[in-house]
Amino acid sequence: MVALGPNLRAAREAAGLSLSAMAARTHYSKSLLGLLETGRRTISPEHVVAYSRALGVSPEALYGPSEVPLRVAHEWLVADSPVVVHTSAGRRVGAELAGEVEARVVELRHLDDVVGGGDLFPVVQRELVDVRGLVGSASFDERTGRRLLTAVGELAQLAGWVASDAGEYLAAQGLYLGGVSAASAAGDRGLAGQLLSSLSYQVANVGDPADAVLLARSAVKGAEEASPVVRALLWERVAWACARSRDRDGALRALDAVDAAYDGRSLGIPEPEWVYWLDRKEIDVMAGRCLIELGDPTAAEPLLTNAIAGYQAEHTREVALYRSWLAEAYARAGVLDAAREVITSARRSAEEINSARLHARVGDVERLLSGTAG
């Protein structure tokens, strides 16, 4: 995002406009525009749209090649969704629209790999509003209705996830709970479990871990017939909630259940697309995080180190988050020089992505290291 500021300034100067003239056209203050252009304030999709309209250029023209995923997210915010396109054209709500919505959900979900919640949340939120409005007002056959309700549930889970990443915890809670209703109406118990366990993960991090355990176990119980990888994910959330509650036995049993469920996956058992990201690396990261919470940082270190080495560089947020856990493992094991080196790397990465969760996490580890400085 820092690189985007100079792009905005260059586009304004190429149009021959001063900051004062730009302020008049965009209705933003001159001082705010100066902060945006110098990278001292986070640039939101609304800022990009304002520059685009004021200068008569496309949002794409305001981005450099390194900003492609973020550019896609911002372009989606100003483009009409499939729901709007279909309904404005008077087209029938049927399998074609359901398929377009489903494809859109998948694309948004994969954008979350490379775009921070602060930038992606308004995009997903708007998509959710459109699809939810369609379900509430249009007529369609039963099968299309189930597909659209499932899309609402998946969008609600994604919106809750990115809202939480942006630090909007109350909004995330409401989104998760609303998604449970949609998933239940669609008859998708696995998705309902995913929504409840996602809420559990948030509560474990910023609320009462005992409540998180209850939510996570309820998700597992309600989705007993879910596919193996889904069950592995649900058990991961149980493990984390137990670890945060300092329930060592419960956490270790849940981690064993994760392994057992994941080992039961098969090409003959279909999995929902939303578990595409759960692999052995992610499972090892969660195990390492739980071990740190349970007071065993030495055992956590090789799990985290090996997993981090397997991630692609463009997964900036996840790599930085996992490095923060590696830094904590080093710090709690007394290997302070290594801890400082790793958290410095995580801090540099955190400056590149709009994620309140990442910034808070890096800050927590830096404060831990400050307390061990002597």
C-alpha cells in the first residue's frame, strides 16, 4: 500500500491538479490527501475510487504491477456484482446466476490469501448484501435456493473472517451468526460448523476461551457427518480454544483428532472448496501455536520453521503471522537474538498489508521481547 501513494500523487500531478484542487473534487481534506500520497495513511478502496473519478482514469491505472491482488479487490468494490447485473437486466434467477455467485465466492476467498482484511472487508460485505437481498426478494426453484443460501453462508463466513482480520470483532460475530442461519436453511451442517468454529477462533483470541471451547465443540458435534478435511478444521479450532484455556489434555486430544480426521481424506470423498487451504503445513502451524500456549516452545520451533519454509512469498500475512509465533517460541525458549531477528522480519512484512490482526500480533511479541530485554 505504501507504493500506491506515489501513484496517486503522480496521477494527480499528471492531470495538472494541486492538492487544493484535488480536495475540492474529492471532498477529502488537503491534509488527508497529502497523508495518503506520502503513505502515512492507509489507502482504502473509497480513496482509490475518489481519485479515479476525479481524474477520469480507471482504478487499474492507479496501481503498479506489485499491487495486482489489491487492485482486483478494489476494482470489485466499484464493479457491479453478478446479482446486480442479472436483476437490472431482468434475467431469470436460476442455475446460471447461482453458478456465477458461487464462482465469485471462490475468487473472493482466494483473494483473502494475499489481501488484508482492512481492504477486503468492504468488498465481501457488499457482495454478501447483494446475495442476501436476492435470496430475500427473488423467486427461484428449490435447488437454486439451496445454492444461493449456501453462498450466503460462505460469504458470511468469509466476511466474518476478514472483518475479524480488520479488527471489527462485533461485526464479525454478527456475520458468523447470520451465516449459521443461512447454512442451516440450506441443510449444510458442515458449513454451519465452519461458521461456529470461526466464531470460536475469534472468541479464543479476543474473548473468553472457555466460551470458545463450548462453541468449537458444538461445531464438531453438529457436523459429525462432515467430510474428513472439514472435521480436521473443526478439531483444529477445538485444539486452539483448549490451548488458550490452558487445557493441555484437551488440546492434545484435539490435535490427535485433527491428524486422524485429516489422514482419513480420500479422492473419493468430496470436500467443499472452502477447505482448500488446510494442508499439513497449516496443521503443523496450529500444533506449534498450541504447544507455545501450553508452555512447550522448544517442541513448537521445528514445526513452525519447517511449515514457514513451505509457504509462497505472496502469502504475506500468513507468513508474517507464523513468523510471529516462531519469534515467540524463540523468546520463550530464551533464544532472544533469533526471536528479535524473526519478529523484525515479520514487522517489515506487516507494513505491506492492511491487517489489524497481524499488526496486533506483531506488537504483542515485540512487547514480550521488551519485557525480556534484561
